[in-house]
Amino acid sequence: MVEQPYQYRQRELAEPDWRRLPGWAGVTREEWESAQWQRAHSVKNLRQLRDVTGGGLSEAFLADLERDQRERATMSMLLPPQMLNTIAPGVPAAPGAGSADRFTDAWYADPVRRYMLPVFSDRQPDWPSHPYAARDSLHEAEMWAVEGLTHRYPTKVLAELLPTCPQYCGHCTRMDLVGNPTPSFEKLRFATARDDRLEAMLDYLRRTPTVRDVVVSGGDVANLPWPRLEAFVSALLEIDSVRDIRLASKALMGLPQHWLSPAVLEGMTRLASTARARGVSLAVHTHVNAAQSVTPLVARAARALLEAGVRDVRNQGVLLRGVNDSAGALLDLCFGLLDGAGITPYYFYLCDMIPGAEHWRLTVREAQGLQSAIMGYLPGFATPRMVCDVPYVGKRWVHQVSRYDAELGISYWTKGYRTALEADDPVALEREYPYYDPIHLLPEAGQDWWRAQALRSGQRLLTATTTP
């Protein structure tokens, strides 16, 4: 057999034994598979984490985590047991000589921990945030047609129904809106009552027949009471111009118990039946970043949705250093999704330029290399695209860059449509829009240039459209 850079082998999914963690030693399978139990026992603070791990984590690790929560975190702590159980899945938190060190070391190295429970020592010390980092890095709120409805693309909208999730990811692109305040960051709050916002969204879509594609998100739709979500999607299905509806839920991975609930599956069956009768594509999009997160419960939930009649279940991951920044890690994840759970790998985004994200972000060149490295292994329909979500532009395949100054870490991108912000801009389609690589990964000359800019302008660096 010819030796390949990546060797495929089918892997059997495994649910980590939650009873290895002292706080859950007595939890029954019936309890574990209950969405209500999962929500009630989500870990929200250091005390609860210490109780679950039963002293398995060192005090130094807990202090590292506490410092990050106090000084750097953009998202508050919230992990359902299902998600926390996939951290260091093969390492028990048992008492004994050296066991705490082994357990702690495994947690420090674990890819799920790296993005769900960032610690202070993870962060990039010299450039923890890029000078152009922004709380709403994609400027979605600037493009609200009505509150919570982002109309960025000509034929597509994003409907943010609510500002909460069952779990909070450290790299959340909507950190400005989603979740509880942290010591370092207050949160934007919707000004309009939820039902009034949702009705305003529907009214806009009824009046705007050029929109055919609606991404229903938040936050996470799993946190919206099912009757309200079903009513909203049913109303979308009554709008003739709407042809695609995508429900976005990381909870399919983080809280599959929700999507396996009888009431939810019965409701999804009703929605899928109506969608098919009306010729509308109804799909579910989830967010899985590491192969170990794909467990039998996740697979059951995904396949149950497909059996309910949704057209597809797709994954939109984020490229994160220390999580999935190698071709092998990405291919393991993609094959786990596809073979194990029937989930189609779809996109991997470059991590957005929010505060505190520099230790996670990859360069455009690294993403281009990953795209090339995974080609030829997966079926074409399941080969994910590496994309850069460029501010004021939108998603672009990483090889679509117009030009790229790798020394300064500035890539330039163009587009073929105007947003509402550019309706009267005659050069919007000729303009090049910049995106920035992490500064600490640049050659020394590039890092020196950025330091000089910071010194020269007192941290007021280039305007968003300036070419150096």
C-alpha cells in the first residue's frame, strides 16, 4: 500500500464515561439522556467545575481559569455536562499519587477545553487582541433591517431570535450580544420585546421578496421554547419567496438531548413535512470543532433529524489553533461527522477578529494550506470550504483573496454586491476590503511595522480601507 500523508480508518464513536468524573459518579443513563437534567447541571462557575472534577484539577489550573474569567473572557462560563464530558475523555479524575497532575495536564492540552474554557496562560501575551479587533467584528448590527435581522447579502438574511445558548464558546463571533456580561465586557441587549422583534422580522420578509434564504439563529435556537420556534418557522414557510431555511444550533453537539426530545422531534417532523410540500429546503446547521465531540448521542440526534425529514444536517466549524489546525485533525473530524453521524462538513471559518482571540486565529496562508491539504480525501460534496468572513464583505473562500501582503498580514478582498450600508456608494464593487492576520505570526519586519504604527499614532492605526 502506498503511504499517504493521511491514513483513513473508520473509527467507532464512543460516549465518554461521565462516571469517571467524581461529581457525576452516580448519574444514571436515564438522567444523562434527559435534556432537563443536562440543563440543570450545566457548569457555570469555578465551584461547580471543582465539584464535578472532584479535586482532579490543580489549584494552579483553577487560578489560571479564574484570572481569565476576570481579565480576558468575552463569554461567561457555561458548559452542559454532555460537552464538558468530552474534555480529556480518556483520563479519569481519580485520587492517587500524580493523578491530579495527569488530569490537569490532559485538560490543558485538550482541544475542546482550549476553546470552551480558555485560561489566561492560553492568551497571546504581547498581542492578546488585534488593534482592529471589534466586539461586533462583522458589523452585523449595522446591517439590521429590523432589530436582530441582518440583511448583508442580496438574497439572504440572518435572524437572531434570542441572545442565549445552552453553551458559551470562548471565540463566539457574537460576543457583543450573546450571553451574560463578563467582568471585562458588558453585553448589548435587544431593545424590543422578543415577540415584537420576531413579528417585525416576518413583516420585513413578507415585504422583501428578494430574500429567499433565512438563517434562523441567535444565540442558539435550542434555547427558544419549542412552540415559539415552531411558530416562527411555520410563518417563514408561509412566505412564498422563502426557499431555504437553516436552523443554527451548536446544541446538536453540545446538548443533543434537546434535539432527541419527543416534543422537538415531533415538531421537526411537522415542519419538515410542510417544507417538503411547499418545495422549501429545511436544514439544520451545527458547530463542531473537534472529532472527540462527535459521540453516539450526537449521531443519534443528527440521524433523528434526518429521519424527521430535514434535507440535511451540516457542520460549520471554526479554524482554531490548538484545536483543529492540522489536516489530520480536520480530516478526523470530517470523517467522524460524515461516517459516524451523517453530518455534512460544510464550512470552516477563520476565527473572527473579536477581542482576545489572537491565540486562536490562523493566518490566511495557513487556511489556504489546510484547504489544499484536505483535498482529495473526502467526497466532493463533503469537502468543507475554508472561508474568511471579511468585515463588510461576507464569506469568501480563502483562495479568493484579491491580493495578500503576507509580511504585514493584510489580505484584500472584493465582492459583487452592495449591502444596505453601500446602497449609494458608487465604488463599493471596486473597493478592496482588508482582513488582518495575527501580528505575532508575522515575520519580524511585519511585527516591527505594526509596533511602529502603534507608537506613531497612539494605537490609532490604519483606517479600515487604507493601503500601507
